[in-house]
Amino acid sequence: MSSLLQFTDLTKVNQIQENFITYFRIFAGLPGVRYVEGAATWIATDGGAPGTQMLKSDFPSDAVDQYIDAVLVEMGQYTSAIDWMVFPGCRPAHLGERLAARGRAGGPDGKWRLVGDIPGLGGNWMVVDLTDLPSAPPVSERFHIVRVNDEQMLETWRQISSDGFGGGEYHNFQQAYARHGFAQDALKHHYIGYLDEQPVTSGTLLLAGGSASIYNVSTPAQLRRQGFGGAITYVIMQEMCRRDYTWSWIWGSQLGKSVYARLGFVPADFGVREYQWRRG
């Protein structure tokens, strides 16, 4: 933790949370997806993308244990595994402590257990200053990037994303993104990188909650280490600058962290904690 940038601007952290929530909200209403907003904001799927997450909690401090148990029971109708995200803006302030205590007690009726308590998500959150972009990363002259502007291109984006993330179907992404359109003022903008005519990488820009972030950067395993992921990330960062954003953030996988670091991203502790629950 000491090696992480301590990111204490709570206004920006709240913007990050709202951007994160918007990413999942886009899937609301699809078959197999249950999305709920209220005192607890969460998403649960039937095993497919985009997964099951508790996104925001706003509980009264004098009844927090009851709220925790009620949420576990409700979400348990749709899933047996929950990643409960606690951002600094979640309430009450001691929510993380209560989650840990309820986990040790076994949750409602002893049916849920806290199996993971991850401070800072292992440093996978990263932040970047967009006012000082590095030079463009080197990549083949045969490489070029296009913005997705219709459903046929979105299907190509889905295929390359699926290949890059290990072969998942990604049909939820196709449906969710298609219904939100491809206008210049849309919340989401999708990009495909091509080597000549072959799609080789993909990425998404999400503008929401007062911040801009990059999601879904994906390159199939056999095409990695040629600079494609870094190049498409850089183009999305340039688009952020064009839209007058001065900073950005990303949740980087262990595989992608070194790519983002070369583009100026720094591991940061946003004060986010993750509590992993399993039933049984």
C-alpha cells in the first residue's frame, strides 16, 4: 500500500464511482441481468458478463447489519457469489468493518461467508494526468484504429473482445451497447485496432459521472506484445483530451498494468475496498 499514490480528492473518487456504476447500469434490463438502484445499488447476472457486483451502499448506521443481511438474501436469489465494493462515499463510514464482522458471523442464517477482504484491490486502480501525455507508443505502420459507428462494426468489436478475454460469448455487451447507439454525444465509444484488415485489439471509452475512463481493452493472446493494446489506449486518451478532460483512471489487470504505466498511469489507492462473499 505504501507504494501507491494516495488519491484523496473525494470529489474525483465519487466521480469514479459514478462512472463505474454507469458502466454496469448500461446492462440493466437485459435477459439474465438484474440491476437494482436504491439504498443498495447492485447488479447480478446468471453467470455471464458483466458479472455480479455491489456498487454502492447507503445504509443507516443504526441498522447496518440488518441492511447487509437483507441485501445478501435479495442478491442470493440470483447469485451465489458477490463482490461488494465499498467506496469512500458509501455509508455508514464503518461499513467495511461491519461487512467483515458479518462475514465472520456467517451472514444471514449462516449461509454466507466473507472469503476475501482486499484493501485497495491490489493496486490495480490507476490514475493519469492527461495534461502531460507521453509520446505515442511505437506500433507497426500497418496498424490503424477506427471508431465503431454501426452494429456490424460492433459485432466485430464483440468478436475481438471475446477472443481477447478468453472466448466469452459477450452477447450481453453486443445487446447493451447497440441499444445505446453510436452518436458522438453517446456515453460510450468503442474502438477497433486493425493490422491491415485484420482486427487485433479493442477498447471502450466511457464518459459518465464527471470522469472519463477506459474499459474493455482486449487483445487476443497470439497477437499480444506488438503494442496494439497500448496504441488503442493512447488514441482513447487523446480523445479524452479533445473533449477537455484533464485526468483519467482505469482498473488495470495484472497483464495490462505495465502497458498503462508506460502511458503515464500511476497505481493509486482511491480508498476503495472489496469484500468477496460466497454462499455455502
